[in-house]
Amino acid sequence: DTEVTQTPKHLVMGMTNKKSLKCEQHMGHRAMYWYKQKAKKPPELMFVYSYEKLSINESVPSRFSPECPNSSLLNLHLHALQPEDSALYLCASSRHQTTGLAQPQHFGDGTRLSIL
Amino acid sequence: QKEVEQNSGPLSVPEGAIASLNCTYSDRGSQSFFWYRQYSGKSPELIMSIYSNGDKEDGRFTAQLNKASQYVSLLIRDSQPSDSATYLCAVGGQKLVFGQGTRLTINP
């Protein structure tokens, strides 16, 4: 069992639907991350939150909207997604975000998203 | 653009042998290096982190770092079929940069 919990594990949605992915950690970490991973590719960074503030947006389309309500929770709101957005969405956390020695990131089990 | 290069494999190793996974990186100022294991359909699992030149051992795993050569490797001793997975090298700073991953198969 991982210490980063993601829900739901699977999600199927139409292109006009609105849904949210949720991520929770109770390790006291202050940096949280969203990644997208396609089959046979490495995780691709989408967003980074540091101390509940958005610190990195990797030019992600606005149909993906992140939210960090508190230090333990991270949401990803989805709206009007495209079939090419089908992927495994991973949440990760680390003790903090730094430009020096990086702390290890711990991943949740992911949400497998399918867009019809 | 910071780059991390790995041989995509597949790398096939007999059970009980040593598996050697290699990674090179482009940013000479990088200070943090990680190895993740990812089983098919699962999420990445951290197995090693290394920050200083030299070797770091944890059970059957040894990470090796050579900053002068911009090279980091992972050795798996006494390889088991359960080690069959994709191994991702990641170089850290403000954000992680992942290599493409090496697919490792341990043959019984």
C-alpha cells in the first residue's frame, strides 16, 4: 500500500463531462505533483504545488485545472477532455520542493482515465 | 533542455545473475538522482536515491554515481523474476526529469 492515496482508480468519461481526480497524503509533505503517463512512456510533469501554492504549470491545457485545498489534498478538475487525454494520472508528494538537493517523490497508485 | 538517457532495452538477464542498468544525464549541475521501478500497469515505486559520488547499497540493490562522467547506474544482485519491470532513472532539481526507462526481464 502506498502512502499517497488517489481516487478513483479508474474513470471513464465523455468529452463533455466534468469530473475530478483526488489525491491525499498524510506524510506531512509540502510539495505535491500531478503527472500524466502514457503507455511505455515516462511520467510527464503537469503541475507542482509547493506549500499549497502553484509553483509550476508545464503549459498544461486549461481543460485541466489543479487545486490544492490544504497541505494534504490535491485535486485535478477535468472538463471537456479529448480522447488523447486518456492516460494514467499520477499524484506524487515530497517533503518539499527545492532547487538544491531534491527530496524523493512518492507516487500514488494513479487514476486510469479513459475519454470516450 | 535537461536530458536523461537510458537504454530502453529490453534487457534480459538470467535468474541469479547481476542486472546492470545505466543512465546518463546532461545537466552537470544536477545533484539528486533516483531509481524507480514500475511494474506493468502500476505506478512508479522509489527504490534508491543517491546524492554523492560512489556506491550506495540497499539489500540487493546498489546505486552508483559518477558526477564527473554524468553517469548513474543501478545494479541488482541475485536477480529474481519479480525484478522484471521497467526501471526509470530520474534526475532531480526543482522538478524531476525522467529517462525513457529500461525494460528488464529476468529469465528463470
